[in-house]
Amino acid sequence: MFSLLISLVATTVIVGGLLAGGAHTGTTIFFGILGFLAAYILVGFLVRKKVTGVQKELQEIMLAGQQRIGRKIQQVQMKPGANIKLVQKQIEADQKKIYQDAIAFVDRMEPFRKWSPLMGRQIATMRMQFHYQLKEFEQVDELLATQGLFKGPLMMEPMTVAMKMARQYKHDDIEGAEKTFKRHIKWFRGSRGTLLYGLMSWILVKQGKTEEARTLLQKGMEATGDETLSFNWERLSNDKVKSFSNAGLGEEWYGLYLENPPAPKQQRVRAQKAGRRPF
């Protein structure tokens, strides 16, 4: 990595200069180490500043796209007679374009790979997330298998961990999903762990392990205080397994594509078409 190389060169220059000047060995070692750290931190700061700028630009592009979708939804809400299914297809197409543009934009981060040891995994993680949103699961599985995204000290976001667990579930690797959950849940305090508790309990319910799911939900309730986890714990405690639902987790849950979101209500549209006042 260039940052390490530059730091080593700086250290060599400092040590060489001190030795040439007859400096004491202890002094030479001290300033050599100090020079290495100073150069590494400085280069790292400059690289992070550049990376942050590119990431900010990507966030702005995605935010602008989401705002366009939001305006389209508002326009539809002001026109109750609109074709809901057609609008849904248009919105899905808009969302797909946003993520496709995001994947292409990530290529602009490639030059930074040579400057930071962790940049390669960060780039791969972003690509994996965008491919997941596009339901391009072959690419997701390939990135999970080849890029070592979950190895080393790199901290993951709850959604990223949940995506891996969801793919493990889809491949019937329930043991793997549970290992992923246990490895990462300890790092997510408070509400940050809600999605993972919800997902793992859902997987256990799907496997018929309702008592294990109920025990896990109890821990999740204590750790997060989340109402959805509490609701599901009550459902399982009262033998109402069919009422178990993670719908309360909203877009994060449905963004894993394990369940389809409820279809939009069209009573108001149908009532107006019939010339009746909607209730």
C-alpha cells in the first residue's frame, strides 16, 4: 500500500539523517518510529478526506434520486385516480436506476484501493449492498464468498450483517446464519441490534424452533426495548405463531426481500371511481 511505502521512505530518510549526524541509537529509533507514525497519519488523513468527498457525492446522488421518487409519490397521492400498479412499476424502475448508477459510481473509489489496506473491502461491501438492493443475488453471493467482507477488524453495519444472514438462510445454511448473528450482535448496542434480533427470531420460527425464538426475543426486548420484538414475544408466548410479524421493522425488514410488503390499499381509489365517498 502506498501509505505504508511513503511512511517507510520517510522513516528511512529520518533514520539515515540522524545516523549520519551521529545521533544516539535510542534517539534514532524514537524519531524513526515517530516519523513513521506521523507520515502514516498524515497520508491517511489526506486519503480519508478525498474518500469522504467521493462518498459524500455518492450520498448526494442517491438522496436526489430518492427525493425525485418522493415527489412522484406525492403527486400520485394528489391524484387518487392514478393507476397504482403502473406507478409502482415506475417507482421500481427509478429505484433500480439509482442503484445501478451507484454501482457505477463506486468505480471512482478504485484508485484509493492502493492507499488503504481496508479500502478494498469497503468498496466490495458497497457493491454487495447495491447488488442486493437490485436483487442481483449471484453477484452478492460471489462478493460474500471471495472478498472476505466479514473478516478482520472492519466493523459492519447491521443491515450488511442482516444481508449475509438472509443469504445464508436462502442457502439453507441456518447454522451459518446463527454463527453470523452471534458473532456480530454483541457489537450493536441498543436499537442498532433490532433488525438482527428480528431476523434471527424469524429464521428460528421458520425452522419450527418457536421456544428458541421466544427466548431470543426476550433478550432482544431487554437489549433494544423495541415494540416489534415485544409484540412477537407476546405472540409466541400465547401460541399465536401465525401472528408473528416483522412488519413493524418497516423498510429495513422488507429490504431483505424475505417477505413481500403488503400491497397498497386501493379502497379510496375504487370508491372514487364508483362515485362513492370512501369510508
